[in-house]
Amino acid sequence: MKVCVLLSGGMDSVTALYEALEVHEVVGCLSFDYGSKHNAREIPFAKLHAERNGLVQQTIPLGFMDGLFESDLLKSGGEIPEGHYAEESMKKTVVPFRNGIMLAIAAGYAESIGAEGVVIAAHSGDHAIYPDCREPFMKGMGDAMREGTYAKIELLRPFIALDKTGIAKRGVELGIDFAETWSCYKGGEIHCGVCGTCVERREAFLLAGLDDPTVYLATPELPQG
């Protein structure tokens, strides 16, 4: 199947790209600059992996989200909370309907470039926090994408039953150097080690029994989820 991959430059989407390269014909990669604090750190890795594989990568500007939406993940929002990814405070990082907006754009782009499917790296670890990563949403959005396009674009979610640990294991199997990915929501020069996504990243490598190639500002004892 010809597919377009949503490629942020994070662990999940980069692994999804290499997974897609194993089983599909990847004809395009889409990244979105929606005003998050870490977009500038993630997107260069998206470009790196796309170019390494001879793929077209497009970055879609969605600056209106930073200006109009309420979320601490955005540059217009408050401080990024620290602690475990599953904690109530991490809901402050939800960008309302982000995946719905991105998938709507991806469906139109995919049909325009002759793709038959869109790959998104949503995984089970996202479910507790993000409504637009849960299976009922994904099923509904997939139905809308299929019914709303002549090409009957399919929404492919290869990691929907995996958690971050499983993605880390799969990425290593695919030969990915995870030092060439970005997670930290704070968007500094190096990973902070204490925000929710850094904690999740550190925990994934630990539970997978893998060496973590990431450089962190701090590596205190991991909080309990």
C-alpha cells in the first residue's frame, strides 16, 4: 500500500516510519509546526530520517493553534509540568483535537499524492491523557477519512496495542538510533529528564532492558505511575 506517514521526529513516529518502510511504499511524510515548545527540536529529526530514506517531507505550519488554543504544550501556554506521564497534571499538555486537525490535513494530502493510507504512531500509553489517541476516536476518524475521500484513505495505526516500551524494542529491532529522535516537551538544548515525556522515555528504555542513548539534564529516580 502507498502510505503517507505522520512524522513528528519523536520516538514513536520515527519507529512508525521505519515500520512502514518494511511493509508499505512510503510516498510522503508530514510534519506539523503548530507552535509547541518542542517543535523546533523535533522537526529536524523528522527531516533527517525522511531525507536519509529518500522521502519527501513536508512541514505544515499551523500557527493558529498556538494563538487560539489553550495548552501548556504550546509556546503561548504555561510551564510544562513535571512527573509521570499518567499524572493528572499532564492533561495540561493536551492540545485540543490536535490529531483530528492533523489527520484531516493528512487525508487530503495523501489523496493528492496518490497514497492509499495514512500512518499515525498513536500508542496505548497515550490513551490515559489524550482523547484523540484513543481507539474510539481513531475508529471514527478513520471512518471519516475513508468516507470523505475518493481514494478511500485508510488510517493505519500499527502501534495502537503497543506501549512506549514495546515501541522502544521495535525501534531497536529496526536499527533506529533513538539519539536521533526527540521527546522532551520543554524543548531545551537537551532533554530535561523530568517532564512527563522524558520520564516516559527513560522508563521505556529501562523496562525494555535497553541502553538509553539520550543525554538528559537530570536523571532523578523515576516517579511511580
